[in-house]
Amino acid sequence: MKIKVYLLSVLFFLASCNKEKVNSSNSLNEAEKNLLISKKSKSSEAKILSLDKSLKNIKESKNTKKTRELLVKIIYEYYYTNDLTKVNKASDKLLAFSREANDSLNLGLAYKSKAFYFNNQNLLDSSYNYYIKAEKIYLLKKDKVNYATVLMNKGMVQYAAGDNLGADLSLNKAINVFEELKDSKRTYDVLIMLGNVSDELKDYKKAVDYFLQALDIAIELEKEDKQGRKSSCYNNLGYIYIKLKDYKKAIENFEKGLDDKKIITAKPLLYANLIDNLAFSRLKLNNTNGIKKMFDEAYKIRIQEDATQDIIRSQIHLSQYYSSVKDTTKSIEYAQKALNLSKSKKMAFDILISLHQISEVDLKKSALYSAEYIKISDSLQIVERNSKDRFSRIQLETDEIIEEKDKLEEKNRTLLYVFIGVMVVVSLLFIVRAQRARTRELVYKQAQQKANEDIYNLLISQQNIIDESRTEEKKKIARDLHDGVLGRMFGARLNLDSLNSKQDEDSIKKRLGYLEELKNIEQDIREISHDLNREKQVLINNFVSIVSNLLEEQNSSHEAELVHFIDNTIQWDKINNTTKINMYRMLQESLQNINKYAKATQINVEFKKIDANLVLTILDNGEGFDVNKKNKGIGVQNMISRTHECNGIIDISSIKGTGTSIIITIPIETKKEIIET
């Protein structure tokens, strides 16, 4: 009953596993199908709906390489729809799957995706933390492209958080790799970032150098340039020259940037920056001709593009313009607009710039604005300092975690090696012990076999002595009968025959009766003598008797029916004792194997003389065995060895389920080996 319950449980478990496997496969197919639908969808809503279904299917699928690769595609599709919340949600699933499967490549992608999401949410600490993790993975995998990309993005996060020195270090590492890879576009992007970082560090000379390098690349890429790279470089250079108060060079660069008329429609914000900065530079040189129109145009474009920070810049520049033309009311109005907008958007640095401007134009409240400026400036310095410390702490903690992980992995490896070593030693000890036991068993069997052979030789020798004594005794009796009794009887017959001279009827009758009786006695004695001499051939040899005893014992001790035949024409006296011993042992071994393993119901044993050979045939209808098996049993090996010792051949045929046939052919007198055909 228990066995039935167990079997049912196993079947139920296997069916459940199979069902789970099918369900998982179906979910993955559905995920691929929904992803394909999302790519073909034209509306953003339909695309996101299909992607949501695909992500749900992924969650119901098993964690396989194909599942993770499909999840990466879903993340990219969410990114193209600009649904960053869904990007983060899918990235969480990829992160969990990759950790579970120890998939470092997709784990790096998950970290990078999470970092991008948090950067977009302005959660710079979290973004930096995930970029650090991704950086470690790509460095370990020697994935230069992703490694440099992560460094560049990490540098941008550091720059945004005010950690300019850290940003400079990350970006310099990135540019070295991009230059090695000859990736001009990425090199250009990093050079622009390095120029901005140098600007923040007030290293204007280095900033100009970076922007000039970027300009050289922009000129090389000019034919395929749809990003306004060259105009952007001129704008950046002009902005640095404004910081250096070299307004003529600033104007020169802004005007070069405006030479590309395509940016008016292709890059309206860049165009607005160029004309705004150009107008501001001219204002600084007291050249107010046409600048009001340029300020207004830039302001209008920035409002249309909803570029908050640029709108604040326009408002401050307009405040400065109205201040220069002595229109204090308008100047204060635009400065107030800049302050209000920057406060509503909680843009600290823009608040400072706005406070500085309004404190200069609104003299009545200048002290109030200046105090607020100082307070916010101090807070920003503290925040910036804390941000730098926080990033350093994140880096340190990440390094410590990695170091701790490496130590743990090393410890686990050591434990694994120790365990493997112990298992190897234990296995070797077990093998040695088993081999010794097998050797002892083999030695014991060999000793037993030798003892059996000695006993058999002793029996043969003893039987030979007995046979010789019996033969000698028989000969003696035969001689005595022939030479003694028979001789005397023959003499009596002659004497009686001499009485034949008497002619009386009674004597003649008696004499004839005695003579007939003597003849009968003579014949009887002669027959006895002949019978005694023929007994040797009837008994043949003691070997046949020993074999017969073995076969009779087999029949009486085991259920299998044994039929045997021994050819009477075999001349056993011409077969040496070594051959007889080997034949007997091979027959004994065959019967033991049949009794142990074959489960036979019928056994046939035959000793035949074929030509000049003695042929022993042993057949059974048992289970059979694989004769081609490399490791044959010691019994079969011994039979083969004994046959070769007798210069004979052995043929073992067996098919599983149909029985076994053993045919042993040994020459009777010749010492030449039998050639197998």
C-alpha cells in the first residue's frame, strides 16, 4: 500500500513539473508575442499596454538566459516610450533574475538602468551607487565600451552633485578608453563634460583646451553632424571667454556658432543660447544695437521649449539689459521673475544668481536679498561638501563590500578545496581497502583452488594405486585359474579320455558324462578369466566415476534437470592428469555459475571424441549474460586460462534471455594448439 502511495506521489510530482515547464514556456512565448506587438504599435498607449503584458508574462516564466535577454529588450522599449517608472520596474526584475542566475552581464545592465532612472529622478546618491556597482562588473568583465560609458555617466552624476574633482577623475578614465576604442562621438561628449567640469573648477585655460579638442572632432564629424556639435563648441568657448571677461573673443565664437543656419530649426535651444550669449557679450561692451531683439527672441524660444534654467538666464539678462538703460522697474520685474521661477523649481544655484541680480537692482531690499544669498550660499557649500563626502563614503562602502565578498569567495573556495581533498583521500582509502580485500579474496580462492587440485591429484594417485592393485590381483587370479585349475582340469580330461579304451557300455556312458562335465568346467573357468581381464575396459577410468559423482550431486542438490552423455570411445588413459583436472574444474565452475546466476531449468553436459580432440559441451536455458563485457568474472577468466594451459580453445556464446553455450575443445594426445576457424 505504501509503495502504491509513493508511486502515485512521484507521478503527481512529475506531472506537476511537466505542467510547470509547459506553462513557463507558454508565458515566454506570450512575452515575445506581446513585445513584437509593442514594436509594431504606433500609439504610445498601445505600445505601453503590450509591454506591460510582456513584462507580466516574463514574471510568470522561469529564469533562463532567454528570459533575461527578453527582459533587456522590454527595458529598452520602455525607455523609448519615455516611461521611466516602467523602466525601473523592469530593471528590478532583471536585477533579481540576474542575481539569482549569477549572470554578471545582465546584472551590469540592470545596475546601469537603475542608475539612469535615479539620475533622471535627481536621486543622485542612488544613481551614483548603482553606477559604482555597474563599473565594478564591467571592469571585471573587461567590457571596455560599457565600462567607459558607465564612467562617463557616473562623472555626469558627480558633476550634477557638485563633486567636480570626482567627476574630472571619472571622465578622464572614460576618455582614455574611448580614445583607445577610436570612438569619436563618445570622446566628443566626454570632452564637453570635462570642459564644463573645468569651468566649475575655475580652470578656464583647461576648459578652453577641452572645448577646442571637442571642436576638432566636431569639424571631423561635420558631414554627418545633425547635433550642431560645432556650434555647441563655439557657444561653450564663448561662454568661457565671458567668464574670462574677454568679450571680443566671446562675440567672435558666438558669431561663428551662428554661421550654421540649420540650428535655427534643428537645435532651437542652441540657437537661443548663442543669440542670448552674443547679446549679453555686446551688452558688456556697451554695444546695445539690436540686442533687445536678440534677448526677446531667445526668451521666446526658451519659453516655447519649456527650458526652465534657460528661461531664468533670459530673465536675468533682460534684467541686466533694463538696468543698463536705466529702466529700474523692468529690471526688478525680470529679476523677481527669475527668483520666483528658480524658487518654485527649487533650483538652488539659479536662486543664488537671481538673488545676486535682484540685490543689485532693488537697492531698497538689497540687504535682505544679500542676507538670503549668503545663507543659501553657505547651505549649498555644506550640501556640496556633504555630497562629496557621501560619494566618497558610497565608494568606500562599495569597495569594502566587494573586498568582503572576495574574502568570502576565497574562504568558500578554500572550504571547497578542503572538502574535495578530504573526499579524494577517503575515496582512495576506500579503493585501497576494497582492492586489498579483493586481493585477499583472490589469494584465498587461488589457495583453495590449489588445495582442491592437490586433493584431486591425491585422489587420482590413490585411485591409481587401488586400480593398479586390483588389476594386479585380477591378473594373478586369472593366471591362477588359467595355469592352475584349468591345467589340472585339462589333465583330468586327458586321463578320462584314456579310459576310452574300455568298451563296456557303462564305462563308456560314465566316461562321456565326466568328459562333458569337465568341458563345462573348463568353459566356465575360461569365461571367468576373460571377464576378469575385460573389467578394466568396462570400468574405463576413475575420472569418469568422479565426473559422474559430480553430475549426480548436481541433480540431487539443484532443481535444474541435468542430462549428460559420456562417449565410450574416449581413451581416457591417453589423457594426462593435468588435462583431466582442468576439465573437471571447468565443468565444476560452469555448474556453479549456472546455479548462482542463470536460473536455468535444463542443463546438458556432453563429453565427446571428435577426430583427435576431446570436446566438453555445457548448455543451459538460463538468463544468459553479456559476453562482450570488458570486465569478465574471475571464474570465466580461470576457464579461459585452463583451456589455454591445455592447448585448447573455448567458445562461450550467450544471449540474454536464451541461455548460454560453452564448448571446450582439447587435443587428446598432440601438443599442438588447435587453430580456431
